[in-house]
Amino acid sequence: MGDNSNEPEEPKLPLTVDSPIAWAEFLIDREKLTEYYKSNGIHCLDCCAAEAETFAEGARVHEGGPFGGFDAAEVVKDLNALGNEHPFDPDKHVQKSLVRKLVDMFF
């Protein structure tokens, strides 16, 4: 069998502080994830940087910024519990249009 180290890792629970932030969007019900992020002042949903940034990197980057930082370990713990309780449901997911993404980004 060949070496599979070049294959991308698939999003899965449990998330770790080294998981890409965007993985949460593939694993957790969007409505519940949105509620969690809003209630905790986290602005990672639909963020293009979240596709490459890990939770640990995001916490460091935003520390002291306009939105404030977050505790990556605490967020990951909460998101794992949320993902187990409210997994992503492809039947409920509605892909946002580019216009809707731009409106959300600016307002």
C-alpha cells in the first residue's frame, strides 16, 4: 500500500486546537454554530481565513484585535459538544449566494 500522507485530512470530530476553523461548518448544524459564535463574539463563520487558519492560530491572530481573542481550547471543547449534540444536517444547509455573503460581511 502507498503512503497516504499527501491526502488531505477529512473534517471530523473531535476538533482540536490544530483543526482548521472552517471544519466546524462541515460538522455542526449551521444554526447552532451561528448561535454559538454570536453569543461568544467569534466572527469566524464564513471567514475566508478560517479555511486555512487553525483555532490556535485564530486565537493568537485576534488577541487584542477589535473583536478580542478567544480561548482556543475552550472553544474547541464547546464545539465538540455542540457537534455531538447538533451534527451538520445537509438537508437543512442552504448555500449562501455571493451577494448574501457580501451583505453578511458588511452588515
